[in-house]
Amino acid sequence: MGPLSGVRAVEFAGLGPGPFCGMILADRGADVILIERPGARDLLGQERDLLHRGKRSVTLDLKSDQGRDTALQLVERSDILVEGFRPGVMERLGLGPDVCHGRNARLVYGRMTGWGQEGPRAHTAGHDITYIAIAGALHGIGAEDPVPPLNLLGDFGGGALYLAVGLLAALHHARAHGTGQVVDAAIVDGTAHLMTMIHSLSAAGLWQDRRAANVLDGAAPFYRSYRCADGKHIAVGAIEPQFYATLLDRAGLEPEAFGGQGDPANWSDLSERFASVFATRDRDAWIALFDDTDACVAPVLSLAESRCDAHMTARTSYVTVEDIEQPAPAPRFSETPGSAGGVVRATDAADILTEWSEDP
């Protein structure tokens, strides 16, 4: 059933990081009830929206007295609430933290936004790219121009995961002290926090505040990707000298010709040399050569290729649920393993209230 078996959560339907946070809870065994508005249309269709796997859904008109009262009855019986509206929306619906805590003092009230609950931009629209731009993360990604790293860094890394950690920390406090609280999870805050090591390197004089000039941003010839003869790519991460030596040895390259690893003045020239070498063979031929070594070389796989990779398959990193192949829950628990549930199931709110009237 997972380590969160017995935990009850109410999630107000939204997009991206809020649903992903609810999925994290559901993967770990929490009973997550998704509250949707009448006539809502899911972008992917319920049968394909993996962010809602393992949840149950109820449809409520939160602008009506009946819908709002039913939502509050669910809140009374819940441990966690997740909402991702702009600041003030839940208050205008009569479902803000003060009202909800008046009905359930132990409630952990999670708020997922990009800008946070206050600040000059709090009431303006935004998306992952704008949040990570302000947080200083986008500036360092790319070469000539900043390149968005999908929406993994902001929405899901700096947003949903931070909300999940915050909710569970606050739940621990609520169970120990009987008092709930509001968790204000802003993507700008979480993304800035993820940049802590980069700030540390900068403070130590080991990071230049510009793109493609540092060890971890693609400037170093031993930490970047290269195009192979077949147009596919390999990723090289041979930072340590002993791994770099293994890289050269397996590739049949003379250390004298590829020396000066630690001197940034050599990086541009070395990168060109490596690019010429790796362009001589297909990707899989290179991977076969580096297999089972500490050269820190891996194929750059597509989504479909990743699902078939031998290592990912051996670890069952992907599972098939209701004919949909998808990522398995992570991390793994030795005593209380979670599971990827099926797609969201519509349920009557009255049935949930009856079920939740009893202790979990």
C-alpha cells in the first residue's frame, strides 16, 4: 500500500506541478481525491493523463453553496490539501486557509504557484521558463542562447517536488503537535534552492556567471554530449582524472594529444578534437566500446529507447499499467513499496464522505 497508506489528500484540479505532487502522494499509497469542476476538459484525456494515476475524482461546482460545502466536508476529513490557483482564488471561493483550518485545525494546506503568494509578480501569469529565468537557472543553460530544459527544472523539480517535501514535513509536525499549517511552494523559491551548489561554486571563485564557460554547463570537453556518425549522441561525464584516463584509453587516444584537461584554455581545442573522434563511429559502437568501464559515457536515449534500455529494464524503472508504459514510482522503499495506480476513477462525493467518516 505504500508508506503513505492511511493519508488522505484533497487536490483541486490544476495543471503541471500540482497534479504531479498529487501523483507522488498517490504513488506512495495516499488516498488522493481530485476535485474537478463541471465540464472540465483534460488536455490529455483522463485515460492518458498519468499525472492523475492512482487518484479518485469527484466533480463539484465550487461556485455553488452545495459544491463548496461538500468540498469543506472532504477537507474536514483530510490530512492534506493541494491547490495551484493564483493567490486569492481559493479565498474568493470560500476555501482559503482560514476557512479550511477553521474546519480542520490539523490540515496541511499546500499552495503551488510559480511566483509565490506575495511579491511584485505574484498576481501575474507565468510558466516554467519565466520562473527559472528569474531564479537564475535558465541563464546558465545553453550555448549562445538560453535553452529551456523542458519543464523539468521549474514545474517539477523546483515546484512539485518541493511541495511534496513541504507537505510531508508539515504532516509530520501536524501529527506530532496537532497543528496544521500553510505550505507556500513557489517555483521561483524551489528553483533558486536547487541552484545552491552553483552559488557555492561562484562564491569560491569556481564558477563564471556566463553560459558555456564552466565544467557542468557544456564548456568542458569531458562533460558534454557529442554527435556520432549516425547522427545520434553520446553523453560524456569523465570529470575525475582517472575517469578521463579511462575515456582516452578505451577510445584509443594518446594522453599527450588530449592533455591539459584541467585548463579551461584548452577546452575549446579539446572539444573539437573529441568531436572529430566521436563522429567516426555510430553511437552504439561507441557504447559497446565503453561498456562496463568507468569512462562515464552513456548513450543519449529517446523516450522510447529509454524504456527498452537494459539497465532501466533490469531495475523495472518503467511499468505498464492499463496498457500504458510509464515511469515507476521513485524512490523505492524496502518495507512499504508504493505502486503506480490506474488512471483517475470518477467517484461520487457522498461515497467518499461515507468512507472517510471512519478512521483510516
